Amino acid sequence: MATGFGGPPGDSRRGVSSPRPKGREAKNTFCRNVTIYGHCRYENTCPYIHDPSKLTSNENMKKRFNVDSPSFTPLQASTNGSLTPSSRSAAISPKAANAAVFTPKSQRSTASTPSLQAKEPALEWHQQEYQDFVPQSYDNQMVDPSGSASVLGYDPFSTSSTIPTITSGGHQASALNPYVQDPTGLTGASYYQGANTFQTAPSFHLYWPTGPQPVNLLGYQRTAHDFFISEDLRQDLQKKSEVARQILPNSSLPPIEQFHSLVCLDTAQHKTQSLFGYQSWVYKAVSSKDGATYALRRLENFRLTNENAIRSVQPWKRVFNGSVVTIHDAFTTRAFGDSSLILVTDYHPCSKSLAEEHFKTSPAPRFHGRQNASSHIPEQVLWGYLVQIASALKAIHGSGLAARLITPSKVLITSKNRIRLNACGILDVVHFDNSRPLSELQADDLHQLGRLILCIANNSPTAHLNVQKSMDHITRGYTGRLKECVQWLLNPQATPNTPTSPTGDRPMAKDVDTFLAGIADQMATVFDSTLHAEDTLFTTLGRELESSRIARLLIKLNFINERPELDASIPVPSGSTTSPSAAWAETGERYYLKLFRDYVFHQVDANGHPVTDLAHVLNCLNKLDAGSEEKIALISRDEQNVLVVSYRELKRGVESAFQDLIKAGRTSGR
Ligand SMILES: Nc1ncnc2c1ncn2[C@@H]1O[C@H](COP(=O)(O)OP(=O)(O)OP(=O)(O)O)[C@@H](O)[C@H]1O
């Protein structure tokens, strides 16, 4: 397998000897260092020939083509389908022409140990003077055919790769998961893909088809962003995860029911009571029941006069729509020293309200009180809001409910252009006793939606106070289609011949269905953007899948490389080439895995400076994971020996050494 060729003649280290050419053979042999590296560092003492022109004519002819070289003539298929030499047979001896077709050794018998001396034309070998390393249990399929490793290697911490299914008798049975390389699920650390199998070809269902990895890039072209999740998305997700876990060490907020670790999300200095009739607060809290984080809205000093009022939240729990903040529960509490109403909803980290997004004042004192003049909201964003809220209203009205509060401070932006109606259901509890008819409330939802878009398009929370002026602004900045849509929403009754009632002569019903039909074209556009966004996220997910695959491989390599404790104390199960007292990490396949680690991570340039080339690392690790036939030259740390080894052999070495570790771990644990 590992073939070595030496530096200075007679050098022999770490079980790898350098074959020494003798007599005529050396005089007329071209140095392989030159073939591979382009130069030989031992040129002064090396007995091989370094200048091709110095080769004798015969040897020279082998290396070069010139105008006298015979042209290449492909074999021609005979009528019976077999390949027959045509004119070639005339040029070579009949014996040679009738020679058997060459069959690579490894194809003759898949069960045999792969040929470790397979001769490469360029790396032809002299008689090997050292013992080859042969992995004991390599049989092209299972590292441990006896299956003992499978039992020994059972890891209770690994995710089981079997899917439990219920048989007709009600008993649990294990169904085979076709996507798992180890269908028994018993092998050690089955969280490693293919932990106990060796595959010569990549498993295509494990690889994301992102095309070739970028290699041969210049230094300045290589950035981590080329390979991993985009920087913006990474920061966004990490920020959300950090914010979601944030707690205040000396918080005076009490735990409420099963909710603990309360953090107040309200940063507003001035609280108004106009919307609910009560001062409201929003907290982030963790539930001890399921460990999830929720948002709790508290209405201070709320007195529940009717038991049924709080039950009006029940139907809201069934509203499951992407544009509504999901409601989970409602209860009253005295934990704050008053009687408070608590509404439990989904928590969306780092979200802000449309009011915060669009009506924020400039922080500079001289601009105090002024809206951001530059923030003209693109029309597509407004249509996005309209479509999302229309979809929310469709779900809400369809459940026999009304949103009742569609106002900029109660619509959350949870990610870019993604909005959700917040604070639904609260007015149903608060105004339970003096509620208006549902049809009226639902019609009002559409009116509030018109007002919301009017205010955002005008960049002003009070734009609805002067509708004519605000509509003029929309006329100047947006299409007639948007203007007509807002007008339709704001009008108490639908009028004929509006975009939302395209052909009708009679007034159309003013409900959410009519509205949705009127904006169908915009819904198609928004839907298409959503699909594109989903595609982008899937591509990103695919890239991260690659990263996790590489991470698993790295973890495995690090388990193996330079393990000190296995050196003498623990008998190594396979122990093919070593006695138990020999250094496990320094012998057999572990030795060239160590050199491989140096090759991947510890490369230096011509001046001895470290090379930190991410593309090189990923390239090597991907080839290792795929078990490529490509060969690489691994140089010993003393630079005296070179091992030529294929990624396929390295991969087999990783699997075998890892199985050794699993077995040693289980044996010693008894
Ligand atoms: N479900 C939620 N998930 C995450 N954050 C939320 C959630 N609900 C509200 N918030 C955060 O709490 C902040 C305060 O919300 P709230 O509804 O009280 O708005 P407000 O601007 O304070 O309005 P008001 O003046 O009516 O109290 C929001 O800006 C938002 O950042």
C-alpha cells in the first residue's frame, strides 16, 4: 500500500526503507523526485539521473514524444463486440498481440487484500524491503466481519439509526432506514456516517451536489464565506440564539407559573394605555415544562370579571398561520403584586415592531422628532406586508375571529420582510362583555390594514389623520394599483369597478376573500419570491450539511491522531503489525494518518512559513471522505521518507483505526 521512495541512498526510517539503485540501473534511471516534485533535493548525492537529456537514447525515447513518434491508434471493436487490435497487431509480435486483456488486480477478486504493490507507471517500484501494512479485517465491506465490533461498539449516546415502527400486533419493531449506512444501528458512534463500513465509492445520498469545490484559488480569493453559511445569515442566526438565551443575573422579576428567567422586552420609555386600556409589558420567559422560550404579555391591574372572558383565547390557540404570532395560553396572576392578565405566545428573538422599523426617529438631537426622510419603502415591501396580513386575516376570519389590532406597534417583523400579527386575542378578553358584532370587527380589520399601509407608505404614524394628503403622497410615490388597493381598504363599502371588483356592476362584499381575489397577481409575485428565498435557504442548508460531514470526519481523525494512552497499556484488537507494547499511534495506518494530518494542516511554503489554505484542507478532507483513488505523497517529519498513498487507503486506515479505538474503549470499560 504505502510505497516509499527515499531521499539519500541507503536511508531507512520508520519501517520504510528507500530502495537503493545499483550499477547500470541507477545510471540510466530517471529520478522520481524530479517526476513528482519537479526537482530533487538530494541532487548532489542522488545516483539517479536528473537531466532528461542525459538518459540513454532508449530511456529518452520512453520519456518523450517527437515528430517520429507513432500516432496513436485506438483499438477497434470487432463485430462481436470485443476489442481487437487492428493495425497494431501488425506492428507488434503475434504473441504480444494475443496477450490477455489487462485486468486491474483489484477487479479480479474483490475479496482479496488490495494490491499494495500495484505498480504505477510513473512510480514503478524496486523490490520492497519492508513489511507492508495490511489492515487485518479489511474485506472491502466490513472492518469487522465477525460483527463483534458492532456489539462492542454500541454507543448509548449515539443517535439510533433505526426507525421504530409499530407492528400489527402493537409491538415495536425496527424498520430499516435506507439512508443509513449501518442498518443495525449498533455500531459504535453511529453518528459518524458509515462508522463501521468501508466504501470505495461515495454514497451519493450523503453528498450535496454543489458542484466541484473551489480549488486553485489565489490567496485573496479564498474566504471562509465561499464554503460556509453567508456571513449575514450566520450573524443573524447567532444573534438570535444568543438573545433567546439571554438572562438577567439579578432580575427582580418573579417566576410565573411554570415560567422562569423573565426578561423584559419593552424598552419604550413612555407607556400608553390607549390600545388595551391597561398598561402592558412583554417578557421573554423559559417554560420549565418544555424548556422552550415564550413571550408573555402582561396587562397590569387587569381584573377578570367574567370566567368566560379568558376562555375566548381558546379558539386563538387553533389559529396556526405563518403571519400570526401563535397564542398558547392565557391566565391571571398575582405574582407581580397586582392582578395581571398574562397571554403566552411564541417568542421571536430579535424581532421588532413595524413602528420601530418604520417610524423610528433620528438619534441625532438636531433631527429630534423627525422621521427618516430617506426611507422610502419600496412598493414590493408594501405588497409583501399586504399579502402576509391578508393571509393572516384569511385564517383568522375563517376561524370566526377578528384580529382587532392591526397597528404598527402590534405587527412584528421577525426576519427580513417577514411580518406577524402580534397581540391578537387580547381585546377579545378585555372587551368580552361589550364586544361588537363579528362582521363589524372583521370589516374593521380591513380598514385597519388600509390605515397601516397608508401610514407606512407615508413614513408617519399619524398619516391617517389627513387621508387626502397621505393619498396624494402615495399617488406621487407608488403605482395606481397600490393606491386603489389602499383606497378600497379604507372605504367603508366596496365600490364597483375597483381593482378588487374588476368587472362587477354591483358593489361586491367587502371581505377578506374579495380582497384576496383582487390582489391575486401580487400574491403570485410574493409567493414566487418566497419560493426563491426557500431555495436559497435550502442551498445554504446543503452547504452546512457538507460542513457537518467534514466536522464529523475531523472529529474522527482527532480521536485517532497521536493518542498517547493506547501506546502500551491497552492491547489493540486488530494489532496487525504491532506488538501491544509498540506505540499504537506511531505505527501502521496511524502513522500515515499522522503524516496526512501534517499534509493537510501543517503545510509550509518554500520559506518555511505556515500555509493556511482552507481550499486545500477542504479539498483533502472531501477526497478522504470519498475515498478517492488519487495518490498523495506524505513526507515524514524528518523529511527523510516519502509515503505514496491513496485517499482510498487513508480512508480505510481511518475506519480501521477508529474501530480499534471503539473496541479498545469497550474492552477497557468492562
Ligand atoms: N412575541 C414576541 N416575540 C419577541 N419579541 C416580542 C414579542 N412581542 C413583543 N416583542 C418585543 O417587545 C417589544 C414591545 O412590544 P409591545 O407590543 O409592547 O410594543 P410597544 O412598542 O411597547 O407598544 P406599546 O406602546 O403599545 O406598549 C416589541 O418591540 C418587540 O421587540
